[in-house]
Amino acid sequence: MTTARLRWLSQISLAALTLIAMSACSWTQAHRQNDAKIKGTPVVSAVPEIPREFRGVWVATVANIDWPSRPGLSTQAQQDELITILDRCVEMNFNAVVLQVRPTADALYASNLEPWSYYLTGEMGLAPKPFYDPLAFAVHQAHARGLELHTWFNPYRALHPSDKGGVAGNHISKTHPQVVHEYGPYLWMDPSEPVVQQHSINVILDVVRRYDIDGVHMDDYFYPYIVQDGDGNDVEFPDDRSWNAYKDSGGRLSRSDWRRKSVDVFIQRLYKQVKKTKPHVQVGISPFGIWKPGHPTQIKGFNQYEGLFADAKLWLNKGWIDYFTPQLYWEIAKPDQSFTALLSWWSDENRKHRHVWPGIAPYRTGKQFDENEIQYQIKWSRIITPKNPGTVHFSMKSYMDADSDLSKQIRKTVYAKPALAPASPWLGSQQPAPPSAKVAGIADGVVSVQAELDLTGDVRVWVVQIQQAGTWSYDIIPATQSTATIQLAEAEAPVDRVIVSSVSRTGIQSAYRSLELPQPEIEADLESEVETEAVIETQTSSETVTESTDVDESEDAESDGK
């Protein structure tokens, strides 16, 4: 869908747009039509594809927005809260968690480079007692539930006003005070200082090396949002030291271009070094949703290019990211910041064929948004980016009440069934082996499948698909779980086929393996039998990529607390 078409769509009424969304978006996956003959056995045909969609949610730790609920909770209480969050993610059919682990040059994990976070223990630099590593715990618990775990870093913020404790001795404001500046109620690292850039890259790569994470993630805070003095005048960011050093070295860029260049260099370096360290780890950025006013034509609002010195369009154009999550926290039918017009524009800028998964704002439901807005935004994201759709929700707090109207609506409509995260073949396209498995039993409307998986390998999840009288059902199983119990869609209907496959951590699906079904008269002897199997080649639903590796919304963005 072209930008021009989305431009006029954003002008029409919400009621009309809703009708278009509902009629246009029947999100179904086509069945495979080609058969595969394997070792002379009869063909197994038309196995349907599992839906693919990135369903991410931010879990913010700054100011204890999502987790922990307050500083200083016991270790057990912190772990219990996090497990409750992850269990709710599974109930909501999310498949990825974006956990904030470095809100203010601190760490919600064991680090030799930065102090423990105030938001965890109530005192910067104080480790949890009894000791545990929250990030190691989060990774283990997320993967045990089939969830991806992405680590969210703020590369330049050094202190948030919600931090009421003292500053630890190994905080960057103490070890390198010359590169940290007070700006409004915050402390902020100077993004143009080489020591700042190197320190933030070291921090992120340390996590990439030591933890089995699925991605690293940054949001919209590069240079800070502009603050004003008591008279309402803009206050210049206090980077005279680095700016004068640049000019003295012969630099000729304008101050704005110099600032942007510093951020560009950081983004490019980070992407290359993450890929060098662990190629499969995704790099995601969630910039402010507007690049510049007038792009597309009718868009008005805050200019991140000049206000945050973030040339986010360049990063997407160059492919310095694996997924791009512009914060589109506005309504579909709001012409000046139309969700659909902006998403279409960003999608058109995706020259390297990466993922474009918009950030959406369920927290605005009942305030700026009506009850159907989030559902319709998810449907529109599937229309505008149909090959590999996805969204990221801010934040998990909006879904913790299972009985809320929003939670029930999303769970019953757009997220009624689970989905696999889209594949990222440019990060690794090798097809994993299908799991060796057997049908352990079929009884009382349930199929039990026992699999043997190499848990140290590349597999993140495996899939069981069941056919009954032409109708298919499926479930997605964590790789850490070797037994699956699948509720049949039709309890009384006979099972025709049980198909299993595995999915790598870059989203590549294995060949299918067709399992032998137990015969009623010999079902008791199945445990000692070796089933015959057919392996059916799959086709990836993602294209092969040959590239290498309103109103000024700044106050809204700051009030989001991220």
C-alpha cells in the first residue's frame, strides 16, 4: 500500500476506517500446495503455515513502571512478580518481552562495569540479598515459556529524578564526571564523547557475550528532549567541552550535524560489533515516531532530527538494525500524526528489508484512545507490513489485569491464537533438524507428543500440528519442554495426522516430520516401539534477504517514563 493511499485514508472518519480494517484484514495463512515425496513414501501435502507475527511488550524498570513494583523488594518477591508478568505474556499470546536492564547507567544484572540499579534494591550499587542475577533468571524463565527475551538499554541517560538514593562510586558520573552533565532534573552522558560511546558499547556487548538473549534494544532517548528554563526558553544541551574539542581539531560540521554524526557512528558501530559477537542476536531501535514534520506531507509535531539529533531514517535505510519500532503512539484517524500514514511511510523507507514493527500505546486506551484503537492498529500493521507483521506494546502494565476490557478484547480477537515470531534469514538461514518425536497417546480429547530436542542447539521452540477431518490445530512448545499435550479441536473426531517441526532462534523452520499414530489395539505397547516417520521439507514464509550484515509530543514521550 503506497504512502499516497494511506495519506487519504488517514483523513477519513474513524468509523469508515474501522469498516475498511475489519473487511480487509482477514489474517489467514495460505496452506502449502506443493507436495514432497520422501524416500518413496506417500506424499504428505497441504500442511498449513503457522501464523507469523512479532508480539512484543515493553517491561520498564525505570521509576518501577512495570517491574519490580517498588525498590527494595525481597528476592522472592521480585522473582514472583517477574514470573507473574511472564505468565501473563503467555496468556495474552505475546511472544517477546523487551526488558529494561539499563535505565540510568546502572544494571539490573550482575555487572563489573556498572552499579546495581536503585530500582531493584533501593540503593544503587547494592546487590540483591539473597543473591540472584535478575537477567539470568529472566532469560531462563522467558525461554521456558517460549518467549524471546530482548534487553533494553538507555545508552546515554545517567540518572533519573525518580532515583532517590545516592550515586554509587562506580557510576559513570563518579568515574568520568567530565562527560556527565546536569540537564533539567536529569544527569546525561554526552553522546559525542568517545569515552561515553565506548563505555555504552562495552556495557551492551558484555550482556551479549554473557547471556543467552534474543536481542538488544534502544528507545528514543539519544540526545535528551529539550528542557526549558523558568522563563520558557529552550536550554542548550551543555556539550561545549566536546563541541569545542571537535572545532579545535578542524571539524567543519554544524553543531546539529556534528551531534547527529556522533549518534550515527554509535549506532553503526554497535550493530557491527553485536553481529561480530553473536550474529543471531537482533538489534532493535524504537525511535520517536516522526522523523521530520512533513514526512509524509500532512504530518506535524516534534522533529526528532533536530530535537534529538537522531537520524532514524538513515539507520533504517542503511540496515543498521534488524527490527525498527517507531513509537507511533497516535490514533489511526488523527491526520497530523496518523498511525497508518506514518507506518506506511516508515515501511517505504525499509530499503534493506528489515522488520518494521511499530510501537503502540495501550496505556492511552480510555484516555486519548477509544476501546477499539489498539485492536485496529494491530490489524492495520498486518495490512501495511503483511510479510512479517508485528507490534510492540507500551507497556505490560496495561495487560496485567486479565479482566480488563482491553486485555479481554485483545486476547479474544487479534491475539486469539499464538504466533511464531517472523524469521530473520539475514541473521542465519540454516534450517534446523526436525525433532525426533512420537505420539505417546491420544485420549480424552488430548494428544500427547514426546520429543527429543538438543537443548544446547539452535532450537527456540517446536511446533505440533494436528489434522482432523481436514481441520488443523497447532501449538507452539518451548524447546526446554520435551512433552506436549495438545487439546484437540474436535474431541470426538479421529486424528488423521500429527506433524512436528522445530524453529531456530533466527525463526527458520525445520522440515516437517510426520509421526505414526497409535493403533487402539496396540496403544499400550507404544512406549517400546520405534515409529516410522516421514520428513517433509518446509518453505520459509520470509523472503531471503541478500543484504549483509498533533501537537509537539515531546512532553508525552517524556511522561511515558521510559
